[in-house]
Amino acid sequence: MEHDNSLAALRDEPAEAAAAADRPVQYSVPRKRAVPLKGRGRPSSREAMLDAAQDVVLEGGAGKLTLDAVARRAGVSKGGVMYNFPTKEALLKAMVERLVEHNRHAHASVTASLPDRPGRSLKAYVLNSVRALDVDDRVSGALLAALNTDRNLLAPVAEYFNGRFAKLAADVPFERAALVYLATEGLWAQELLQLSPFSARQRERIVRLLARVAERGLEEEASAPAAAPANNKRKSKAKA
């Protein structure tokens, strides 16, 4: 499978590492700062305020997000925040737009790294979605409750999701795109909530299968010869 270094094949490991791979994943979340986007106000100060808003949400939940809290966190006056975001709704809208733009950019980057053939966009979606959870993922999860109570804020998210799926399914059968999409979203959501029952080794197998199905389809995947387990290969070599 091309591209994602985190999906490298499992190599022969010491006993402790091998045992760890068979235990449920223990999640850690890298604190990655987002790529600045252009918008009203000076980009540096605007992005700093959005970063501060993310910190407020991650530490206290969406219910703690206020313009005063963002001003305190960013070390600026409330008036400075209101210059860029006149209302809390405007701030939430900007946060959502930045998350959508980051996701769109990440998908495009992964897509560009893959061979140009049917299933390319769908496979890129899988690889982008199963990367290590980052700050954008955590903010998305924290904002879900707030967005769900305001249909106006949820509208751009729904529009993005609808448009994204249409592109993912543009060059593959609908059933294949839908199956891969639902399975990938489910894995992402379970890991975001730290509820996934899968070990690192099991997760590796699931991700590889999703990437193959995205590219080749269920029929080709079902007819492909199964790879022999690594330990069986070692035994065969020993006999030879």
C-alpha cells in the first residue's frame, strides 16, 4: 500500500513489543498547530485567536467558549477579539471553516501522492482519516455538541460532507464508496472517543483492507489470494 508511513508492515519484534501490538490502542494526541488561513484582520493575530479558541474548547468544552475566555487565553482585549469575530457565532463559524479547509487541504495532499487511477480519491480519504489524531480531530469532536444545536453553523459542515462524498464516489461504484466511507468514519469516531476495541495489529489489518477495497473493490479483494501469516513463512524457510 502506498504512502502512509504509519501503516508500514509489522516487522519481527521483541516479545514485549509484539504483545503491545495485540493490546487495545492507548491513544495519545499530538498537539499540532493548524496551518494559517487568510481572513479578516491580520492573519497572525486572527490565527492566534482561533488557536486560543481551540485551547478553550479542548480544555473546558464548547460550553466554555466565550469571547472573554478567548481574549484572556490570547492575551488581548475583548475588543481585539470582536474586531475579528463580532459574535460567538462568528467565532464558531470561523473555527468550522478552518477545520474544513484543513481537511480539504490534507486530502488533496494525500491524493496527489497516489497513482492516478479509479479509487484514488477514496483511498486518499482512508489514509488521511486514519492518521494519528491531531488537534483538529479533537476540536471537531468537542464542537459537535455546539454545532448540533445551531443548524446555521452545521450547514457548511453538511455541505462539505455531501460534496466530499460525491467526489469520493465519482469514479467507483456507490456501494464501494459508501461501505469504505462508513467504516472509516466509524473507526475515526471510535478512536476519537477512545472506545476502539482494536489492538494496533488489528487496526493495521483493518486499515490495509479498507485501502485495498477503496482501490480494487470487494470483488477483487475477495478473489485475491490470502497472504500467508509471517510465522508460517518463517517455518517454511526453516524446513527448506
